[in-house]
Amino acid sequence: GQQVMQIPQYQHVQEGEDFTTYCNSSTTLSNIQWYKQRPGGHPVFLIQLVKSGEVKKQKRLTFQFGEAKKNSSLHITATQTTDVGTYFCAGREAGGGNKLTFGTGTQLKVEL
Amino acid sequence: KAGVTQTPRYLIKTRGQQVTLSCSPISGHRSVSWYQQTPGQGLQFLFEYFSETQRNKGNFPGRFSGRQFSNSRSEMNVSTLELGDSALYLCASSTLLQGVDGYTFGSGTRLTVV
């Protein structure tokens, strides 16, 4: 079945440093979504990417969908303590009618 | 508007018992999906309901079942509980099938099986 892996599993940064998490799917995706889960909380939808090579920005967050639509990345510039949490990508296999498969997640810790 | 409401927030059950969890989606959302979250396995898809019909199912045993009512509220049931069923059960709603427009998650039900 479809597998969606994320690296790194954990990332510990100093406040102000940049952070990137990478998402790789075993199959071509029709679209990809990103979610953030704060410690003790539930996942919160951030964004959806649909087009090959698409890049979207939300303030300090930059999301990218690969040209082959099998990978994606989330880059945070100048991290803040409010960025702490686990970031999940979630991909839908191309072909339609398939469930959303969540990635393994990257846990981000930000130190002052 | 009100978010996705899951009840109860916490549950402790004994192995072999059964449990029913409830989810009330955002008003107007017709799709309700259930996920199991554990530290080791991450977010695993259980099933999705849309307009009272199960549209998708994950790879869970038949002990896991669900249903959706005409008001879009959903319940999931786990029978013959096992220790490995201890997890956070998350409900997510969306206006379209399979969260094409993005899922809104509830706060979850933390189930502990002893």
C-alpha cells in the first residue's frame, strides 16, 4: 500500500534558526496537505498543494510540492517557540477515490 | 462556528469490553473520518462516512466499526478491546469526501485499555 515517510523524525533548533521537513511518498500523489499538531493537541490543517512544482507561502512557512508529485517539503524561516509541534504531511494517491495517508510526522522543538 | 466535538475526552476500559465514541462534525460538514493515533504507528485511517454511508475503510479488524446518522454525527465502536487499542482516536470532518478541502479535527478521545 501507499507509504508516506517524513524526515527527520525529530528536529531540535535554536530560536531563530530555520527548519525543514521532507515528505516522500511511495506513489504519485494527486495532492498533498500539511497539518500541525501542538503537544497535547490535535492536527490543524495548514495548507493543500495540488499542482506539480507548486510553492505556497504562509508568513514564515514555505510549502513546496515536487515536480514528480511524489514529495513535498515545509520550510520555516527563523523559527519561534510558537512553531513547536509535530508537522504531518498527508497525501492522496493519484487515481482518485483514495484515502488520505498521513506521513510519519516531524517533531519540532525550539529552544530559546 | 462550533468545531468538531468528540465525547468522551477520556476513557478507561478493561480488556474484553466494548466502547462507543461519538463525534459531532462542524455544521454543514457531511464527511466524517476516524483516525487512530499512537506514538508508534502515527495517524492510521480507520474509516470515512459520507451521507450515512461508509465510503472508505482502513486496515483494521472487524472489531472496529462505525456509523453515521442523518444529522452527520458519527459513532465508532470497538468490541472485545485489546491492550493495543489504547490510543488517541481522532475524528475529522470536511465538506467534501476524504478531506479534499482539508480536515478539521476534533480534540480526540483518549482510550486506555487495562
